[in-house]
Amino acid sequence: MPSITLNGRQHDFEPGETILQVALRNEVEIPHYCYHPGLSIVANCRICLAEVWAPNPRNDNKLEPFPKLVPTCQQTASDGMVVHTDSPKSVANQKQVMELLLINHPVDCPVCDQAGECHLQDYSYQYGRGESRFREDKNKQPKKSVGPNVLLYSDRCIMCTRCVRFTREVTETGELMVDGRGSTEQIDVFPGVPLDNELASNVIDLCPVGALLDKDFLFKQRVWFLTKTASIDGITSSGDNIWVEHSDGEVRRVKPRENPEVNHWWITDEVRYGWKFVHSEDRLRMPAIHGRDPFDAVVAGDAWRESIATANRTLEAARTDGGRLGMLVSPMLSCEDAYLLARWIRILDPEAVLAVGPVPVDGEDRSYGEYVVRAEKAPNARGVRRVLAGVMGCDETAVLDAEAFEKDAAAGAFAATVVTGNYPSRWMTPSLAAAVVARPFILMDTLASPVSDAATVLLPSVTWVEKAGSFQNATDRVQAFERAIQPIDFCKSEAQIALDLTAELEGRPATRYDAERTRAEISAIPSLGGFRSEVARPEAKVSIESDMVTMDL
């Protein structure tokens, strides 16, 4: 295999790779701004220039230097090439480029949202001069809103043009442009055309400095106080890999997590901002039993024990009269939730009817190159159906959909039902509500709805960022996610609720939910034997480190 030498160390490469790509793959740092693996190569920031020597075939393959520094992001690697990014020439260029970029840059790091994760800060420290020789007045560029979610601080921009290339090459909507020339040029939108496509806020992640900022996150939190938890999109069927960044028990922002097999580097604005219901004032927070006074938060443990016991007694009484039980399992739940709920209700009624809840669909799938925006707005309809079929011992086509379940419920086929929600907004239709409230029903949901007060027993559940589990996306890829924050107030995951219900039914102490143990149990089902090995595990929690010294006052 051909190889090159980077700063004294030899590395193999694939034909066609650039020097910078080889360096990044081998974790050799070469400073760069304009290069991004998902965009075209323009080589305009010039900080990645390096001294390059290569064998000259016309001189017995002797190593000879290129006549000038070359951009490593653009220069294709060749066998035997020797690259120096730490030579005097390369270092001098890095210092000169940093000095040029900082000439008109405001010294406002203390109030910049990018502080702590800014490449300009990092490179200034690593490759800059340490003091400015510029004594003239700085050019002052305007601050402006370029879209509903994006704010542009023009005077911080270093003209890497990543954002412009993104709107031209990925979304192909072309809202952004470079206006002007020289020291007065700036990024701007075309008149009357705001940056408002469904992938627009990816430019915030692409910006290596503090020029393009998230209005929603602006001045909310310092990044070195955040913890990053690897997760999966919990509101659509795309299965996008994301980072849930949180602190003090609250989600602060969601950012894309690179995965070349799923979402590459991007997420939609829908996924980026769709988590707000997690901290909604409409969240259900305490169990409730119909016909009795609300429980006091001081006795939350007793509230759960009594509610769990009442739920089991309600369903057992319905079975005693010879009726069948029905359970509607939301496609917003994880595979583990679905399995443990199905196992529990099958203990109560071995012939219980299991169905997948309503699957919201909005329009049609849309493609942006290899990245697909899914019209299906449920993360796990396929996984829930698959697990329910495994528990029932039938083909997946035999698992009822929400429409069939509603029809059976309206016809009185069930003596009692269990209904799960967990949708990010109001989801129950009037006809489904009328069908389930006609008989005793147990409701597990996250947000208050018209049927919350009518439920025989209400068991408040948690959102996907408050639990661990796995989702099967639209391409049947099964991906695990970890809990990012603790459940709010007195809520529990559907999996833990199912374990509590099962333990109460069997007269033993409840066990603590463990995702890996549950996946092992799922894999013990003959038709789901390969489930555990299919699951793609996420990365562990990562704290965003900063070398900034902080102290408590």
C-alpha cells in the first residue's frame, strides 16, 4: 500500500486521498478552517499549507521540494511524499494566517457563545503570535438575523464559506452568498430569501468560529458546563445519530453526531429543536387514580405503589368477567419498553391483543444527496411491531395497527385496555378517545391530553432522553441510546413501569430496568434471536472539556 510521511511518521493511504484526509484519519493535527468532508474543497483559508517533498521520476525519484507551500486539503497524496507542517516555513505561514484572520476580529470571547469550542480560539493559542501588531481601526461588520433560527455576527466571520457551500451543495437552496470583496466582504442572504430550509441550522455546526449562532441556545449556557450523551433521533423514523447536550438535569441543545451509515454530519431543524416537549409545562408528573384526590408529592412512593396495584386489579377484574385485554403500544417507545409491556400484559391475559399505536406521517420522504428526511414521525414503529410479533409468536402482519385496534375497541372487543402515548404533541383522536374511555383503561403518557383525567389509572412516563433503549429506524437499522438526563419529578420509563407491574402481580420486589439485560431476554425469543447482536451501541457520555480556569465566587 502506498504511504506518505507526515512530520516524521509514516502513514498508509488510499489512492485519491488528500494529505489532510490522511492526517485526520491518523489523528495527526493539521490546522484547517474551510475544509469539511461533506463539502467541496476550495482551499481558501490557507492555514493548512505545508512544506511538501516528493520523489521526482525525472530525477531518479530523488526527493525534491515543491516550489512553494501547498494546501494539504487539496493536494492529493502520492507514494513516498514527505510532508512537514512543523517546519519553519509552515509555522511561519500558520502565524501569518492567524494574524490576518484576527486583524478585524473582535476581542469578545468572554461573551461569545462559541467560546470553549472555537477553532479560532484554539488555533490562536496553538499557532498564533500571542499579541497583535495591528494598530489601525478594525472594520466593524453588522450583526443580523439571517433566518428564524440563525444569527450572524459578521465581524467574527473568517470567510471559510462552509455555510455558503452547504446551502449550494447539500440543500441546493442557495440562500447564502458572499457579498463584497476584500476586508469588507461578508456572508449574507439574498434579499427576501431567509435561511429557512429544513436543514438550515446545520450551518451553525459548520461554522468553525462564533459567526453563525443558534438563537435558541444564545447566552443560555457555557459549553464547558455541558455533558454530551450519544443518542438517537426520538421524534422521526430517520434514526439520526445525535448528541444530547445537557446540564443540571435539563437538555440545553441537540447537535448531530457523525455516522456515515445514517445521517453523515447533518440533522434537520425538526430534530434539532423538537425536544422542547421534554420540559413542557404540560408534562404529566404524578400517578393518578380516577375518582380519588390527587396524590401529594411527599408520598410519591406510596402513589406509585397504589397506582400500580390498582392498575393490575383493574385489568384482573376485567379478565375475571371473561373479557379480553387490549394494549396499544406507541411507536415512540423503545423495543425494550414494548417487550416488557407485552410480557406483563401476557401474564394477565395470554390472549391479549397487541397493537402498534398511530404512526404520524407528514408529506413524503425528501433526499438531500445521501441524507434522507423521513416523513414518518415515529422513531420505532418497526421495532415495536417486530417485538410484539415475537412476544405473540406470530408474523408481523398479524400485529394490529391503530385503526384496527380502534375499531375493535369501539365494538366492545376489549374488557379493558392499556394505552401508551409518549408523542411530542397531542396525538389521540376524538374517535380513539371515545373508543378507549368506554371501558376501564390504563394510560401511560408524557403530556396531558383530553383523556388524561378520564383514565382509570394514569402512569406518567418519560421521554426518550430520560431513559435508555433502542430504536429500529426506517431502514431497519437497530440503534441503542443511553439516558441523558434523570426522569423529571416522579415519572418512570415504560420499561420500569412494566417491571413494577409485573413484580406486583407476582408478589415480589420490583427489579431495576437494565437495557442490556432486557435485550438478552428479547434475543431469547426464537424469532428475535439475533436482536441483541444487531443493536449498534452509541458512544459513552462525554464531558466537553475546556482549559479555561473557573472558580466559584
